[in-house]
Amino acid sequence: MLRNRIVSVALAAVVVTPLAPAAAEAAGKPVVTTGAPADVGQQTATLTGSVAPNGAPTTYSFQYGPTKLYGAATAAASTTTKVHVTAPVGGLAPATTYHYRLVAQNSHGTVMGTDHVLKTQRQPLGVTLVATPNPLLYGGGTTLAGTLTGTGNANRAVVLQGNPFPYTQGFANVGNSQLTDAQGNFAFPLLSVMLNTQYRVLMTDRPAVVSPIVTVGVAVRLSTHVRRHRLSRGARLRFTGIMRPARDGAPLAVQKFSRGAWRTIGTGITRHGGDGYSRYTKRVRIRHSGTFRVVIGVNDGNYLPNVGRSVHIRLHPR
């Protein structure tokens, strides 16, 4: 009877005694994996990877740059759980290879992910063009300058082409081609432009690239002389001058500046003057002092109208 009681007590002790808990997993350095790049463009890309904190709060970021020295890094972020991470980066150069890796650290140390590479996409070639000055006076010069942009823009052959008014004969080369500089820049100086002309620049290599068309306007040259008859109220002014190139029959207007605007006080036309020029004469009567000018219009599309110099006339009281 006593023995049975002892066995029962022993069995009871075995059942109620809890098992010792398993030892907790020790924390350590984070586990880092650098992933493949995503959404790679001409100047942007998305870097990917994963971070496992391994039991301790962890911060992480991507290092990237043109070599394994990197030189740039994304903003640091933190996690306490295993995460898949992405980071968009910008300001990259087109058609360029970049190295990158994911780096994480916690209280137990820093871990560098493996080095990966990506190559940004090529930037398509394009070309800009501007004329300075524009417009210009008849027979004057200008410079057509611009930049060939995109991957492989240095030392590329470009040629200037022109198409004079009425813009129906088509574009033809103007002078010799030239090479762009290391930044893709070029300039074509023109000593003389004789009438309104469209210009463009063509890259002769493959793939062919054509600039937008720039129309250079050529304004007629106009001289103005004034002869005064009496300088009191009711005076007569005689405006004379010449216009180059010759455009006989072009309309002209004598204008006075009044109340903030130019107002026409007389009209006329140009007449034949000589080889390469037309002349004009116009008399007007004025009653008050003021500033005057002559405007000549050209309506055939070859040239732009122009304005002569302003002349101030002061009348003396009688």
C-alpha cells in the first residue's frame, strides 16, 4: 500500500513539471542581398534588394557610382523585419555603366551586399539652332549656332542648309560642313544675308538628325533726313531718304509720337533712285513740336519693313 502511494506521487511529479524553455536565437549582423536594377532609363533607375535585420533594429541604404568607389548613396531607412527594398535614383548620365550595392548595419556590425552594375539607356541625338542677330539689316551678317545633344554628340559632322524666300526651291548646303566640339556645340557665321531665308542644320552621319527650321528675317535699310521750312507753328517738314535694296512703289508713312503711340500724319511711296536703292520724299505740315519718324513697308515677302531714325523737331513760338 505504501509502495503504491510512492509510485503515484512520482508519476504525478513527472506530469506537472514543465519543460525547460529552448534557448532564444542569438541576434547578429543583418543579412543583405543586392537585387537586379529596375526601370533603367536614360538618367534614372530603381535599385532593389532585401534586408533581414537578424534580431536587431537595422538601417540600410544603397551606394552607387561610376566605379566600385561609388561616391553617392540613397537616403538611409530603417527596419526591424525582413523587407524587400527599392530606391529610385536620378541625375545619371545616359549610356553610362554604374556600380551599386545595398549596405545595412545594426548594433552587431555592418554588411555590404555584392556589387551589381547597370547601364543607362542611350539618349537619342537631337539638335538645337538659333540665329543671332535675328532679324538683321539687309546685307548684314548673322551666326547660326546650336548644340547637338545626346549620346555620341562630340566630333560629329553637321552642315548648314538654307532655303531663301519664297521657300519653294528646297534646302541646299551653305558652305562646308564642320565637326561639333566635345560638348556638341557648333556655329556657322554668315557674313551677309540678302533676303528672308529659312535655315536648318543636318547631321550627315547616321542616324540623320535635322534641327528645327529657323527663319532669318532681313529688314530693309532706311536712311532719314529732315529739312525744316520755318520753325514756328504751321511749319513744313520735308522727309527724304533712301532704302536698300531697291523696292520702287513701297508704301511709306510719316509718323508722330503722340499720347504714348505713333500716329500717321502723312503717307507716300518710294520711287526709283539708282542702282540697288529706292528713294522717297514726303512733305508734312506740323503745328506742334514733337518726335517724328518714317516707316517703310515691304509687302513681297522678300524683306521685313523697317523704321527710320526718330527725329525731334522743336517749334519756336511766333
